[in-house]
Amino acid sequence: MQETSKDKVKKIYSFLWLAACVMLSLGGVAAFIFLFAPIFNIYWLILSPIIIAMYQIPAVYLYSRWKKWKGRSNDQNERHGS
């Protein structure tokens, strides 16, 4: 079966969502390093997993939205393909 232009746009759209997730994740780590590296001590070492997790929330949210969109898209394709 030939791939339509609509399918190509969906693949590009999907790739952009994943790229945004990766960029937000890297941005969260970079923000943590930028903000806390100059004043790093044992207190920040103990709290760093929690702080990094907080900076990762936007990336995780966007990834979950992408998975939901991808799953819904696959379900629609299966219904129309059969």
C-alpha cells in the first residue's frame, strides 16, 4: 500500500513531538546544572533526584500525550485498514 501525503505529515508530526520531548528533557537537566552547580553541596546532592524529576515533568507530560495520540492514531488506522 502506498503512503499518502497525510501519512507523511503524521510521521513528521510524530517525530516533532518526540523531538520536543527530548529537548524539554535535556533543557530540564541543563537548567538543573545551570542553577545548582555553582552552589552545589551535600544538601543539593541529597535533593538532586527530586529536583531533576521536577524539571522532567514537562517532558514526561508531552511524551504521555504523544503516546496517547499515537495509540489513537494506530487504532483509527487499524479500523480503516481492515
